Amino acid sequence: MDRIAAQADVNKRLIYYYFTSKDDLFLAVLENAYVNIREAEKHLHLRDLAPPLALRRLTEFTWDYYIAHPEFMTLLNSENLHQGRHLAKSQRVRDLNSPLIETLGEILERGRKDGIFRGGIDAVQLYVSIAGMAYFYLSNSYTLSAVFGRDLMTPKAHHERLSHMCEVVLGYVLMG
């Protein structure tokens, strides 16, 4: 709290007055992080794109966002160490994520109706897979690089990973 107060150039008591506790402050930071990623996703205009392009764009965005915002992944790591107890209290985070899942569901249904996507794909599971492929790679890049003996953080490795992620996502949803 001392560092936060110093960086914000405010009295620490003012922070406690506004947020009441470190837990409430942490939750506010987490909620704001989700606001930021969901607001950025809105600029993708996924509903205006053909279904395969929309999924590719969402996959690329997720990858690029995680790379550009490592603090987002750090916050998620911290919250997972706390077993999600802060976010479990937040209706706001659920409300923030619902539109993305609704949009993804609509894209999947449009693709199904167009005869290019297979049916029965759960939007939440698909989004978790997209996020997970990016998150796991980036959050474990040091150990994975050591284990496999190659630098997974080079621009070439990043490009290869993103290409692989898009192929996996589209390979899963497209009709054979």
C-alpha cells in the first residue's frame, strides 16, 4: 500500500477510505483489467466479420493483448494463487465477460448456419481454449524454452505460435 500511495501521490489512508481493504483494492484492479481487455475487444467488430475471420481476429487479438499487457497475466496469476476468491465476489466481471461469450456464440451459430462450422461448439470452452493456448505459452515461456532448448520468445517463435493457434482454432470449428 505504501508503494501504491507513493506512486499515486496520495495519502495511504485515502486509499483505505476509498477501497476499505487491500482485497477490495485488488478486486478493483482486477475488474479494471477486465474492463480494459473487453473494451479493446469491442474495437474488433467481430460481428461484422465472416465467422472464420472473426475467430482468427479474436485469436490474434488475444495473443497480441497478452504480449502487450503482461500485467494482465500477472494479475491472473496472482488471482489464481488466491483460488479466484476476489473474482468470485464480482458480478461486474461476469457481466463484462458475458457480451464476449454472446458474440462468440453468435459467430459460431452464423458459421454453423452457413455450413462452414460444425455444430455443438460451446462458446465458453472455445474461448478458454483460445486464451489458454496464449496464456500457457507466455506464462511458461522460460521453463518451456529451457525444457525444449529453444527460445520461445523470439519474434519468429511468436509468429509460429500465433499461426499454430489460429490453425488449431479453425481446424476445430471448420467442417471437414
